[in-house]
Amino acid sequence: VLSVGATCLSFDYSSVNCIIPSVGKAVNQSVSGVDSCSMSTFVTATWHEELYNAVINKVQHLRLGIASFCGVYLQFLDGFPLLTKSITAGIVGGIGDGLAQTFEMMLCSTRQRFDVRRALCVATEGLLVSGPLMHFFYHYLDLLIPVDSVDSSATQKWAVSILQVSIDCLVMDFIFVATLMITTAILEGKARNIRKELKEEYFKGVKAAWMSSMLIAPLQCCLFRYVPIAFRVLAMNFQDIIWNAAISYVAHRTRRAGDTKKTKDL
């Protein structure tokens, strides 16, 4: 752009003066007052303005998309609350297992194949077990220990939110780890190894769940404090992607070792 500008600045307007003297004189006077630095500043300012407008348009489109998604999600929540939350839990569970498998393939060079059946089994567990459990648990927890009490101060609301998060981590992690390990073992055709897996990996899975919960505890407190109960399962599912990835990795560790041993024996 600057080279084109420089070419325009060096153009000889004498021919124009010969044809149309008055126009040529005006053009020469205007061009003589413009240097390459001014042209560069003008081009840079124009480029920045175009970039700014493009970013603003993208942000506006994103906001409209999120608002549209929330509207559709609320409609399904009003009509089918349990089914909507269960499907959401299944999708997030499958994504979490996908992350766990990606991490495993990065660690183990011998494993190069993505196990679609395993991801579907984890997603099915979220759809049929974890999703409904989260729906009823958060509903009754908010009835027993409501965050938005009329007479509660801000400090009391934060205290209740921390209490709810503590109950969720200390009580429900035991249940969720067990249901994930048992359900996926049955769906993957490895029900005979459930007792062995629970004995070797259950408490390791609970420990991993607690560590993941500690990492996301501040975010979880904010969710319990500010997010309405209708959106809480959705919000918890998205922030539980890391949690699901960690638990799925631990839950399938014994199965991976068994599959590797069978492969070597063959």
C-alpha cells in the first residue's frame, strides 16, 4: 500500500495541467501537502479501525449465539428438565473421556487408536446415571440449604455456597466415582473385573476427584452462589469436563493394563 502511495506521490501531473490546467493545478497543490509519513499513518489507522470493527462484529455474533442457545436451553428445561440435564451430562462426559484418551495417547506411544466405544460408554453413564443424580441432588440440596434466602446477608450466602460445594465434593464424589467405574465396566463388557477394579482404583479415583474438585472449587463456589438452580447442572457439567477426564483416566487404568497384557500374550 505504501509503495502504491509513493508512486502516486511521484506522479508527474504536467500532462494533466496541459489538458485541464485548473484541475491539474489543484491536484498538484493537494498532493504536495501529503508526504509518505502521513500516508502511512492514514493506512495504519484505517487498518486498526477495520480490525476493531471486525472484532466487535464477532463479539456481537457470539453474544447473539450464546443468548439464542440459552433461550433454546431454557425452553427444553421448562418442558423436559430431567432429560435435558441428562443429555447435557452425557455429552460432557463423552468430551471428558475424549480428553482423557488424548492424554493417554500422548503418554503412551504404542496406543494410537481412539476408543469410540469407551467414549460412548462414558457418555451413556452420564446420560443414564450421573445426569439424573445431579438433577435430583442439586434440587434437594437447594431445598435443604437454600442459598438465596430472604433474610440472608451476602456473607451468609457465601457461607452456604461453600457448604454446598463441600457436601458436593465430600459426599457425591464417592458416589459419582463408583457409578462411573461400575456402569462403564458393565457397558464395556468387563463386569467380571468390577470387584478388582474397585479394590485397586476406587480410592485412587476418589483422591483424583478431590484433587480436581479442589482446583475448580473457587469456580464451583461462584456457580453455587450466583447461577440459578435451572442452569446449575449445565454450568457444573462444563466445569466438570476436567473432573470427568481425570476420573475416566483413573477408572480405565486397570483395563488398559489388562488389554496390554492380553495383546502381549497373543
